Amino acid sequence: MGITLFDRDDWRWLNEPRAWSDRDGLTITADPGTDLWRTTHYGYDRDSAHVLGVPVTGDLTLTASFTGEYAAQYDQAGIALHADDRNWIKAGVELVDGEFQISTVVTRDFSDWSVVGVGRVERVVITAVREGDAVTLRYGVGDDEPTSLLRLAYFPPGAEALAGVMAAAPDGPGFTARFDRVRVTPA
């Protein structure tokens, strides 16, 4: 039996944070030094971000809306599909050089990163649709539904993945994100 939250009872942690709450949605306070990243450019491997998800094999739709108290370089929150420490996708909002970015990292042995500048944001909605070997990522800002295409990426077909939300604080003292809606459904 897992954690009961967002109308499901099969949520589980990858790297449970020291502080989190399921009151009025989900609040995660990311521990310092946490991240999901492999090798490219920075030369390190980190599989320490906090991911709360449900195990899913096959096609799915994952949607989350969230806010965050962004303050330090690379503070980040969003969604994740995590198959293992070499295959995962994360997408959300990240603070980069003092600017808010809609950020996506796709990792297949090596991480690649893309961003879209969005100015100051309060609330973001991200959706990932996994169909076969592809994941389509879309986003919306504020209360907008996620209609803006962010990325189309390969993801190992048939691989079980932990599908859910994530938060990390690679450089800062910690970071708090609040998720008010999370839904994982078969596609």
C-alpha cells in the first residue's frame, strides 16, 4: 500500500524529502543538493531529486499544476517520468540566472536540457502524454490548460516508470513547491 493522495492510494517516493505535507494538495520542501542530472556539461550524476509518483507501464497522461517559492539558482518543480537512473524526463519551472524558465531535461544515459523563458510565473500546469516510444510535453501558465508544445521526446516503450511530481534544490538551501492538482491516467 502506498501513500493516499489525489484520489489514488499507490503513490510512492523516490528520494523522500525530510519535509513534505499532504494537507491541501502536496507540499514538498526539497532538500539542498538534490537534482536529476547525468554527466553532460557539468560532469556529475545526480539521481537525488524528490519524485512522488505511481508506477505505470505503457501509455499514460500525467498532469500537474503547481507553484513554488523560487529563490536560488536551479530551484525547480514539475513532473517526472522516472524509469531508472539513466532514463527519465523532468519538466517544470526552473529558476535560471534569476529568470523563470519552463524547463525540460530528457535523459537517456546523458542529460539534455531545453528551456523556454516565461517571465515571472505564479502557477504552471504541465502535461506529459506517453504514447508508445514518445512523450509529448505541453505547458500552460496561470490557470491556462497546457496547450503550448514544449517537447516531443523518446522514452523507452513498455518500461515501467514512476510517473508523478518532482522538486529539487541543486544549489540553494532548500526549496518549497506546492502541487494543487496531480492526475495520472492510462492514455
